[in-house]
Amino acid sequence: MLMIKGLVILLCRTTPIVRRVNMEVERQFIPVILGGNRGAYSLARAMHEAYQIPSELALKAEVGPVMDSQIVNYHFYPDIRENFETCMNDLVRELEDKYPNLKKIVFGSEDWYVEHIIQYRKVFPDKWTVPYVDMSTLKKAVDKARFYEMCEKIGVAYPKTWTVKEPILPKDAKGRLVVKPAITPSYQNLKFKGKAKVYFCENAEEAQNCLTLMRNGGYPDAFIIQEWIEGSDSDQAVVTCYRSIHDCQVKLLSFGRILVEDHSKGGVGNHLVVLTENDHSDVFEQVKKLMEAFDFTGFANFDLIYDKKRGEFVFFELNPRLGVSNYYVTAGGQNVARYYIEDYLYNRPVELSAQTTPHLFTLLPKALLLYLLRNSGAKRLVKMLYKNGDVSHPLDYKYESSAKRKRYVFLSKINFYRKLFKAHQI
């Protein structure tokens, strides 16, 4: 593939700022990714690994995970969150002018982008593929209160849960509790002092304070209060699932064991180290039931924790997209791009894949990871995976040659010494 390094073109606000890093001789389709987080880069990397093509990346500004990459072309929209529809019209016009005869498929790298792609689906021409469910299905699936109602109905295990519309703690909610928004998209972009993705509360008083904090911070919707299920990082897991829109069959199931999770206030819930595993057919059956119950198609991922009292995994939520740590799936031999392109875009036969290759996904330096696992039974397996070369960092792609990018990736690893120290994980 011929790669031509281009120049920077600065335009007035009526069109976006464009930097074309890669121009290829021929592409059969155009992947378009909105956002610049680690999940966005992971999907672009999967596309490049599977099809040797770059992706078109639309985002507010160049940020670390996607900086100086040779596998994306950049389209900067400084006001994309304020004027989404206008920015998408600009993007469609530009890409249609440049690639008039090629299919396009558009992805969101986080909940906000997915919701807005669905809401403004009419902006995208008919020959653009939007690989997401309709708004009604999305709202049902991402509303945690409705998710737990569905779990109850179809017999899927979930934590003891209270749902309240007002920031008032139920009288029977006692002990250690977890507080979080029922509707993530309406909470995600709020900014206020003390904000956390999820609030872990030692007692009812702390839980009440968190409910008040969220409402005063501008969160308008219902609240979820749950029992705090005791467990270590390695009791947690993530499952990624793909269900075809064409035959409504599940085509991919991938189980990842969390070895290290981010405990910092702003990053709680982010997976730092994931180990692919097999032999979780019971969990996969539960995932299938949920996907079918919501009639959910495309990709979704589920957060779980093993509850020792129940003796089984319990489900926390359905995320209506690939997770930010989705590269654990691709690294384990189940390239996520194939399902989007072969099944969703081209409707070609794709067989069910529920077996993964043992692989370690990690954002941490090796020495730090082995230190964190010093008393873990997983340490021996992790050392073997390092020895065999079965370890991947999602941003550390051998195809990338930019010294600036390599420096960023290196420093992002080293920075976890400071971050985990501040979070009292080391």
C-alpha cells in the first residue's frame, strides 16, 4: 500500500481543519470513527490489521491516544459537541466529494457519540452504514433501571438494586453501597467538583451525599443504588458480544478477566489489564439472553463481577458499543473490524466465534504489572504470556513510526506508577 505523507491544510470555520496523514492507492470502503479515545484508536488499529487501510477520524482536537498516527486521517471539528449535526454535514460532504463511489460506515467511540449518531441518523446518506440500533432500543438497553428489570424477568443475576428518581436514599438501603447514574449519556459530559464515574460509599450517609452531589452537579435523571459486592479486581470481567442485524444470530463472544482496574476517581471502572479466557459458556448463555431480550444488534459489552455469596457472575450493565478496552478482543484473535465489515456492511457469512487465544491486554509497564500481581495466582501465567510474546498494548502498534507518538505511548505507561500510587493501588 502506497502511503503519502501530506501537508496540513488550515481552513476557515465553515469547514473543518483537516490533516491527511495517509492516502492509499485503493480502498473498498471508508471507516469513519468519531472521537479520539483509546477505543477509537483500537478500532482503527483493528481495521488496519484486517484490511490494511486507514480510518477517517473526526474529533474535537488531536489527543494522546490517536496523536501522530499513520493509520488515521484527521478531521478536526472544534465545536463537534456543540454543533454535531452541522459538523456531520460537513464531514459527509467532504468524504462524499473525495470518495463518491465507496461505501462508508460510521462508528462512535463513546456513549455520547453513539447516541448522537443514532439521533442524527438522517444526516448520513443511505449508502452510509450506521451499525447501531434505533433510538428506542438504545434507550431501553442503556437505562440501568430497565436493564435490571429485564435481568429479573429473564433470570439473569444482578446486584440488589434500588432505583430512585429523586436524590433520596431508600430507608432500606444500608451498609456499603454503590451509587451511579441510571442514564450514562446525560451524566457523561457534566463537570463538577467531586464527580466520579461511580461512587463507592462506606455507609448510607456517604451514599446520600453522593446523590445530592450528582443532582447539584446537573444530573437530571434517575439514580441507581446497589449493594457493594466484595471482590478483587480479578473477580471482575468484561464480555464483548456481536449479534448480526441480518440473521439476528450472535456471531462473537469474548470473555476478558480483569487483572487490574483503575481505582482513581476519574478512571474507576476502566480496565487496565485484561486476560482473555475460554470456558465461560454459562456466562455466554446469559449474554445471549440479554441481547435477544432487548433485540439488540451490533456490538455490546457487559461488565460483570463474580459474587462469591451467589457462586456466579452478576451483570452490571449493557454498553451499546465496543468498550474502550476493545482491543483485548482483537488481540485474542477475534478482530472486531471483521464483524462490522463482513457481516454488517457486506452481509457475508460469518460463523460464531466463542473461542479466544490466551492473550494479555495491558496498559501498564511489565515491571509494574508483575509487582501488582506479586501475590496473585495469575502471575505465573502472565510471565509465560510475556515469554511467548502474547502481550499487547492497544496503542503500541508496530506499524507506527512517529517518534513523538512512541514517546507518548512510553510516557503513558510510565505515568501509571504515579497514577496508581495516588489511587493507593501501590
